[in-house]
Amino acid sequence: MNFSLLFVHFTWVTVAFAILFPNAANAATPPKAQNSSSSVQVPDRLNPNPNPLQFPTKPEEVRIQGTVPISLAQALELAKRNNRDLQVAILQLERSRSALRESQAALFPTLGINSGVTNSGNGFNNNSSQASTSFNGSAELNYNLYNSGNREASIRAAEEQLRIDELNVESQALIIRLNATTQYYDLQQADEQVRINQSAVTNAQASLRDTQARERAGVGTRFDVLQAQVNLANAQQQLTNAISQQQIARRQLATLLSLSQSAEISASDPVQLAGLWPQTVEQSIVQAFQNRPELQQFLGQRNIEEQRRRQALSQLGPQVSLAGNYNLLDRYDDGVSITDGYSVGLAGNLTLFDGGAARARAAQSRANIGIAETQFANQRDLIRFDVERYYAQLQSNLNNVQTSSVALNQAREALNLARLRFQAGVGTQTEVIDAENDLTRAEGNRITAILDYNRALANLQKSVTSRASR
């Protein structure tokens, strides 16, 4: 068979392939993820070394070089760029795209070329010299015409896995956004605790000065001075602990954002309510059911197991393949031109008995389908609980914000009155200390109420995956 016949044969296979699989060309190109751009600017000094295998060996390489204030928007942008867990999820998505392309390769025939040059002759001890050199080459084409749906099931399973990994990237992005948001609020709370305790130290120092002045004037007692000194020491100790917690909160957020080894950050946003939730709890639950990627992932896993079940059963069906071969042979210096040959054939196979292995694999996939359906139902109930829990926390914390704001104003007024009473000689130092402690506690309660509200709002946004959380 010459090359023209081989070309005609290959063209026939191509036409038949196009008739059997008209969408193969489109299927061979999987959809690509869209890159989102952000207008949020972050300082370059915060970005980590692009080499993930960087291993600092000198103290100066990990020494903190200044503190950079960042906003919540900048923290979220850094988390999106640098977080390692999100990068792993994106790499897993790329791996699934390659796996889909691998499974789609079965839609096309395989073509291979073999060639070789051989020199042969008599043994070394034989005086006659009759060596000859020959060249042979062959081209072989193979294509599975029919495999009882195994190929289509494999491609659909790979497509479902790609969809699951796309949803996993979305889920990881939501989790990382929530973690970055809540840890930013933790940093804000740590900063405010430092400020509140610094104010408490200032108030305690003022009370000590007043007490010492009254003692020198002969209208105060040594006991009042000792009380004021103990109160100041307690306030200083609480300030030291608050500074330690502030440093821990900064490093924790820096770790989540995968910042540079020498970078340190602080929160620049003021503590205030992050916004209001406009929907009822029923509307939030329905929206969560529609948006949460976990539910779609369980459905995708169910579909994968269904395709695996079909793959297992396809092993019991007929298998038909097409094979074509064209070869050349030329023996040098024999006075004969190149000889060629060809072969074309169809091969069929049908498994009559496999000991029940294929049906056992199909039964395993059916069990996995049931598991995926049960996990879907369980996740649906957990999603509803999350929405109801954070919605309740949101409402209670909003009430706490209002109550703590009133209590803070009252504590400030009570401290002023206690000092005036003490300076006028009609109050005691204990009343002043109690008023100072009440003010410190009221300030802390207000900050906690606001940040607890913001945390509940962030968790509710993640549970519903609203536009505000994306």
C-alpha cells in the first residue's frame, strides 16, 4: 500500500470520527479561569519573596524593619495574592484541567512511526563475507471505535472533577477572606485593648498623684496612697499583657497573609460597624442554599461516581478498535527497490465472565453515590444552622453595641463625679478606683460588642456567600 492509500484511509477515519463526536474539538479546550484585577494598592515591601523555598539563615533576614499600617481592604488583597492554601487550590485546579485534557485525548486516534537500520552477516570465524544492511520503517494508526461508553464516562468524570476544583478555589477564597477579616478584627481589638489599658494607666497615675497630694496636705491617708499604687501596678500589668496580645495578633495576621519575613503590620481602619444585613433570616437561608459551593461540590462528586459506575459496567460491553499499519523495507546493494506493505483490521472483544469484578466496582460507585447524597443533606442542614446562628449573633451584638455605648457615657460621667467627690473630701479613693475600673470595662465592652458584630456579619456573609463577601 502506498502513501496515497494511507492518506485516504486516515481521511476516512477522520470523517468517521467527526460524525461520531461532533463536539470533540470544542471539548478539547477546557474553559480557563478568569483573572480578576483589583484597584487596591498595597506596599511592595509587604510582598513575600517569590521563591517559596526561601530559607532564611541569618537573624537580619527575619528582623522586623518597621510597622506598616494597612486597611481591611489591603489585608484582603494581600490574602488573595499570597495565601498558600489558596495557591494550592489553584494548582489543584490546573492539575484537573490537565487531567481533563488527558481524558479527552482518547477521542482522537494515536499515530506512531517506527524505523530501524540493521546490519547482518556471517559469524566472525567464517571466512566468507556476506554482510548486508537494511532499513525498515512502519507507521501505525490505532483508534478505539467503540468501548461501550467508557471513554465518554471518563471525560464526563474529569469535567465534574474540574468543576469541583473550581468550586474548591471559590470555597478556599471565601474561607481565607473570612479568616483574614476576623483576624483583622482581632488585631483591631488588640490595638484597642492597648489603648484602653494605656488610658487606664494614665487615669491610675492621675489618681495616685491626687492621693499623694492629699496625703502631703494632711487630708489623706497612707492607706489611700497604697490603694492607688496597687491600682496603678495592676493597670500597668494589664497594659503589658495587652501589648503582648497585640504583637501576637500582628504576627498571626502576617502569617495568614504570607507577608515578607521582615514585615510588620498594624490596623489602620477605625473600629466601627461594618454595615447592616438587609435580608431576613429566611431569605438568607434560601440564598445560602443557592450560593454555597459545598453543596455543588457534593453534587459534582455524586456525578463523578455515576460516571465511574458506567465505566465499570462498560468493561462488560463490546470493545471495537481499528488498527492500520504501513511498512517499508529496503535492503541495500541487493538490486531490488524498496518494498512496502500494509495491513488494516478491526478487532473486537467481549468479556463473557470476569468473576464479578466489574459489577463489584459498579456497586462501590453506587455506595459512593449514596454517601455523596447523604453528605449533601448533612451539609444543607449545617448551612442552615450557620445562617441562623450568625444571624442571631448579629442581632444580639447590635443590641449590645447600643447598650455598651450608653454604659460608656455613664461610666465617664461616674468617674468625673467620683473624682470631684474625692477632691471635695466627700468621696473615697475606693470609689475613684472602682469608677476607673468601670470605665475601662465599659470601653472594652463597647469595642468587643462592635467587633463581635463585625465578626458575626463576616461569618453571615461567608455562610450566604453574598456579593459583599466576594
